[in-house]
Amino acid sequence: MSLRYALLALLTAAPMTGYEASRRFQSSVGHVWHAPDSQIYPELRKMEAEGLLAVEAVEDGGRGEKRYYRPTEAGIAALKAWMETPLKYAPDRDPAHLKAAYFEFASLEAARRTLRDHIEHYEGLLEQWERQIYEVDSGTSQVLSQRLAGRSRAEHDRIAAFKRFAYEGLVARAHAEIAWARSGLRMLDGYSAST
């Protein structure tokens, strides 16, 4: 259900077509909540049917219509209600940590490969998340710029700070995962030296 609230939050910045919402989702909200197009488009239609989104059809230069989604009052109320609801954490499903718990069944090289892949994965995410912080700080985030355009100047710093705070948490997580995997590589090196 979090996908709908992520979409509602995204669409509060500006009305968007399904295509625009999907692209902007992937480049902003998608860093904290992954969803493929195959989930986004059906959710937009479902939210429209439930009265959470309104749609304005605009002629697209003889190529049909573009449908622009925007949250309704009911959609904004649903988003606010969700924000007031305590989080319910899903049970962890972490394949890297699961594999690490059973490295005794892997060759040392396979275990090393798992940890090197984990480092590479989180280094890629770290780069993306640090880029998001840079865009927030430099004012070059397109989605944030749209969101700020509809808000008073007094709110700008607070809104940007919340976005930065979310990405700082992801950056800290990436650093922790990289450090964990590097310590695992050192541990494996110790075992290979003793055999």
C-alpha cells in the first residue's frame, strides 16, 4: 500500500501524466521505494477509480489525449492520514546477510564474490543517493523544484531538509553495508591464511 502514498506525495508537486509520474518516480521517490511501471500504471488507475486522483484529459496535438493526474482532496486526506499512522515494518528479507550466515557451505572464492558484489551494489547506490543530496543542496532537483514552486518561501528550507534527511539515512545505510562487507572480506582472508 505504500506505493499509492508515494505516488500521491509525488503528484502533490504538480499534475503529471502516467509517463511523467513513472519517470519522476524512478528518479526521486524510487530511491526510497522501488516500483516498476507494471505497478505504477495500474495503481494510478486504481487510485483514480477510488477518487484519490482526478484526471484531466488534454488534447495531444492530434495524437490523442494526455491524461494528467493530480491528487483530489480525498487523496490529500489519505496521504495525511497515512503520514500520521505508525510504521509497520515488514520482516527482513536480506539475501546477502542470509548467505553470510551460511558461508561454511560456500567456497572462500564464492563467499568473497558475494561480499564484493555487495560492496559494488552499495557503492552504486551510494553514488545515486549522494547525487540526490547534491541536487537538493544545489537546487537542481526537478521534482523538488516543482514541489517548492507551490509552497511559500518560508517552507522551502524545511521541505528541502526533509528530503536531505531521507537521503542521509540511505547514505549512512550504504556506508554501513560497505563496511560490513569489507570486514567480512578481512575475516575470510584470515580463514584462508590459517588453512
